[in-house]
Amino acid sequence: MAKQNQANFQPVIKNRQAEFQYFLLVRFQAGLVLTGTEIKSIRLGKVQLQDAFCLFQGGELWIRNMQISPYEQGNLYNHDPKRARKLLLTARELKKLKTRMEEKGLTIIPVKIYFSERNMAKLEISLAKGKKFYDKRESLKEKDVKRSLERERE
């Protein structure tokens, strides 16, 4: 689940169900407003993105249901694991997302969390459209074909 960056060995946490459940249309890089114990938990790779989603409140973009486990050494100053967290995007990106969100069937989902070169936690979000059951079945068939081709090459 957690892959290591080469520079500082920081984890990259991916939402593996995102590409299976949705067609990912446009991707954006967003900053996160976090507390000290949250960033320490992210560095340890203790994040779940599977149930998370993004929504607009008061002209700002927020992420809900992203679980960051409590930091083990953060006694009194620990955070709420599922609190809403504000996402930092430019005004142009927010406007673009909001207009596209008004289209039928589109949502914003988190794809992965990683650390930038400046050691800042970044969240990659994507404007996505849900897949139908037959689309998911087709994705599984493509995956099986790729797997069988890889076996034949070996």
C-alpha cells in the first residue's frame, strides 16, 4: 500500500479502488491543512483514502472521511481521525472544479497522498465519473489479458 520515494523515503499512499470504480478525467494537485500529529501519521503511512470524497462548502474545497490514524506518541494533542480537512487550490482551479462538478454524475475523489520536493504533503485529486457494472467487468477483462501476456513473456 505504501510505496517509498527515493529522496527521503516518504510514503506514497494510493487509493487503489479509484481507477476501478471511476473514470478519472482531470487530475489536480492540492495542499492539505494538517495538524502536527496528522503529518507525523502520514509520514508513517497510516492513511486510508478508500471512503474519502471532496465537497464544496462556502467556496472552499474540503475532504471528508479520509482517515488518518492517531499518532502513537501524540498523547493529549492527538487529532480526530476522520475530521474534515481543507484543501488548498488556486482560485482558478476551484472555479474550474466547481463548474465541472455541476455536470451530472461527476465527483471529486482523492487518488494519492505524497510528499513534494519541499517535504510538503500533497493530495492528488481527480474529477471522476462513476463506472457502470459492465465497465468494471471490462476493466477486469483487460487486467486479466495483461496478466496472461506477462506470464507468456516469462
